[in-house]
Amino acid sequence: MSDKIFQPLSILSAGVTGTCLDGWIESLDSYRVRHKGYTGLKKVLETMQPADVVNAVKASGIRGRGGAGFPTGVKWSFIPPKGNKHHYVVVNADESEPGTFSNRSTLEQRPHLLIEGIAICAYAVQAETAYVFIRGEYYDAIRVMEKAIEEAYKAGVIGKNIFGTNFSLDVHVHPGGGAYICGEETALLEALEGRRGYPRLRPPFPAIEGLYACPTVVNNVETLADAALLFQNDVEWFRSYGTEKSPGTKVYCLSGMVNKPGIYEAELGIPLRTLIYDEKFAGGIKNGGKFKACHPGGSSAPMVFEEHLDTPMDYEGPVQAGSVLGSTAIIVMDESVCLTWACKNLMEFYHHESCGQCTPCREGVGWMHKILNRLEAGQASESDVDLLMSICKNIKGRSICALGEFATGCVASAIKRFPEEFYEHARQGRCPFQKEYLKF
Amino acid sequence: MARVLEGLEEQIEKIMSHYPTRRSGMLPVLWLVQRKLGWVPETVYAEVAECVGATETEVQEVVSFYTMFQRKPVGKYTLQVCKTLPCALVGGLGMRDYLLQRLKVKLNETTPDGLFTVQEVECLGACSEAPLMLVNETLETRLTPEKVELILERCRAEAATATVAKA
């Protein structure tokens, strides 16, 4: 396995004593000695043309790890040939999808794996500058990355004339300000340009007119980490993991009601059941509970249920189950969880995080939030449940970005599978669940 | 009135050297302001606008969009509790209520001693360690009532030491 993450995740468990970063951050030296660090970049710069790099990434079958799953090599190939314009690489480290925390560990523990990936990507698309856009709340990640970048400049693996070639690259960290929408790539570019994170209308796509209207590649942290690993090894090695259509490994985040919540690297295609129940992974449902539902790819991925537990967790599997692989953040809920309440909780999130540009999302998600509040408080009627479904239909596909649509996936999937639960709230005029899990 | 950005010139110019436009320095400069003052008052908009080459309205537009910028003064310690699903499934909301009860405040209110402000935030991206909160810039994880008490104690002690040192 490629060790995109280190276990155990002790940084996060540091608790009352504060963070104990030192000793858990991989230094440049350790990365070089123990993990073939920067040999991928060296190989690329000394023996390959930019087009060869793009072709190798295409051949490896790496797909966007942030959620969309777009083939990375194809994305890179959209960058036009070098002309007068500056080219940019932007790293999307605005990890804000509820349930997702895998990029955090790469940023905090393996910063050089990311920097090597950035440099390889920059060479492939002939970019001179890269920005790592890290969500503002990741204070430690920001500090670690800044320090690692400094270290990388000193070692000459970024900066002027890397490895004595005529390729030069500047890398900078840009902290966000707390906005989920900035994970949407064009909103992220707006934030980088010093404005509100409003998603842009496409076309033009970032590859043609991205940051400062220049050709720009926006990639997720794990995608670039995979690119580094690919060139430290080779295409055959990379494809020896995962499936034909979804090669490689993925860092899965398990949270909610499981025995061992955490991040686990596994091959793409691993069954959902294994991730939740196997002792090597989350080790089953907490307190011997029974599985009811989970979001397989962050809260934006529609819920899947017991009948879907054998779904292979690759790009195709969850789609068969009416969901998506998304950020592979698996939020597990047991039988005691009220799905009306869970939907209400998430609608609060989406309502708060909607940027407000498009009416269907701004008003529609807010409306769903209000209805779910009433339903949960026992003040809604049965027709309100049908109204929820109708709002879902009307938001879908009617706004600039996918945020509104993400919100509908959760509600629609829950109502379709457990309609009676929602109607019961209206009939009984109260929430029929005990909700022990709310207690501290 | 003294300029808020005074003394930060070197840091600001270093930031600006990273970008082709000064406008990109908007978020980083606002961060400098918040680190210095603890919040971003309206009175600083004109200065920031001048610094990044924007209008005051544009600065306000940005400050009001990004939730991490505090638009009102807060306590010495902001306790930002995650309320999103993964935390809420394991007692996160109960922890929020526990804090409010212990500190006898409402959300976004500051304790009379000026030490604590409790705020709700969305998913902080460390869900395996739920329930959790950010205490200023430190993530406090796997919280229990005992741990919360320890954290409050530690903050109080730290503040007291700082006061003595100042005197």
C-alpha cells in the first residue's frame, strides 16, 4: 500500500494537552530516505517531456479524488500549449464536506508528498506558480505546509531551476476564511482573487480561463499525492491497486456510530461492508447496534441502506446504489437515528453554506430546512413531506453549481427509503425517536 | 486613531509578493487584522480597502461572506463547537448545551469576565475524533464533560498568568 496517510492519527487525538505535531510530521529528509521522496519529480524533470507526463497520468487512470472523479490526465491535457499567459496549479485543500478529513492528515503529516505532486503537475501543464488553498480552520495544516514549503525551497525541489533544469516553480499557501462553497473550484478561484466565493458560470472552464483569467488546473490534495506516488513507481504499479475503471487506492474516512472511527487507506472497490464491519477498518457498529443508513461519500452523497452494504466503493459502485463515491467519507447511522432529524441537521448546514447567488438553492434549501424543522417539532402535515420531494425535484439542475443538488440528495434518498418515518412525525405531531445520541 | 495595519508592513508586503494583484491579499490581510485585534471592526475596512486596492464596500462584502471573520468583539477564548451530523451523532449538540450551561451564556455571547464566547460552527474536518471544538486555534477532540472542564480551567489559568505578567 502506498501510505498516503500515517496511522495512527495521533495529532487529532492529542486532546487536552494540545496538538503534538512534532514527531508526526514527515520531514523532507525522512520523506527522501524512507519513501522515495522526490524521486518521482526528478525522473519527470530529467527524463520526460510535459506531454509524456500527461500521457502517463492518463494511462494510470487516476481520477479526481475530491469527489467528482474526473480523469486527472484528461483534465491536465485541457491546458492549452504555453503562450504568453501565466499557467497556474491550484490545490483544493478546502476540505469542508461533512464527514471528510483525509486531506487534513496528508497536509499535517505528509506535506512533501503533496509538494512533490504539485511540482509534477506544474511541470506537466507548464505552470510557474502554485497555490495551496487550505480551509482557514486547518490552523495546524497551514503551519505545517508553510514550513514544509520553506524546507522544499531550501532543498531546491521547488523554486528556481529545480534539479538544475530550466523548470522553476513558486508554491504558496493561501488560507481560506470559512466557507464550504470554496471547495467548488471556481468559487475557490474567486476567493483566491480576494472576492466572495461565488461559483462562476462555465464556460470558460478554468483550464482556459481560471485564476486571473489564465489557464489553471485545480486538483484535490489526494489526487496530487497519487500523482507523486505514480511517478515514484510506475503506471503498472499504480494499476495493480483498485479496479480496471477505478485504479489506485483511496483514503476512506469513517465517522458516526462505528467502533473505530478514523481514516483508512484501501484499494478502490473495497466493499462498503468491509470498511464498516471489518476489524482492520471501523470494526462494526458501536454498542452492538444495527446499521440503518450511511452517507458513502460525505453528506452530499445520497444515503445508502442495509441492502447496499455489498456495494464496491469505487467510482461506479455507489452510483448503482443511487449515490456517489464523493469524498469517500462514510457517515454511519444506526437504528436509533431519526433520519428526519439527520436531514434537518444537514439542511441547516446547506442552508448556511449556500452562497446565495442562485434562487433555487438559496430559497429552496432554506425552505427545506424550515419544513424539516417543523416536521421534527411535530408541527408539519403529511403533505409537507410530499412538498419536500417536490422542492428536491425543482432545485436539481437549476443552479450554477451543485451545492443545492447535494442538499436534495440526502433528503430525497431518506424519504424514498423510509417514507413512513417522515409521515409519522406529521401524524403523531412529534418526533417518535428517543435520540439518546444527542446526550453528552 | 492609530492605523491597525501599522507595524505589519513587512508581513503585508511579503504576502503581496505572492500574487500578481494586491486584491488577492484580501483574505490574508483580513487574517492579520483579526490576529491583531481578535476581530475585524468596520472601522478597519477603509484601511484594508486602501491596502488591497478595493473599495470599502468590497471589503465589507468579503468580511460578511466568510464566517471565520468575527464582526463583533469576542472573548479571549472562542469555543467553536461543531454541530454538523458526524459530531451530532455522538453527543456534539449535548456538548454545546453543556458549555452554554456551564458558562451561563447564550450562543455568541461572551462571559462577563470577557474570557469565553461559545459559537456554533459547521464540520471542522476531524470527524473521527468527535465530539470536538476549536479553542481559538487549537482543536480539542474526543471531548467528555471532564475534558471540557479541564480545558476551561486551563484557559482560566492561562489568562490569570497573563494578567499577572502584565501587572
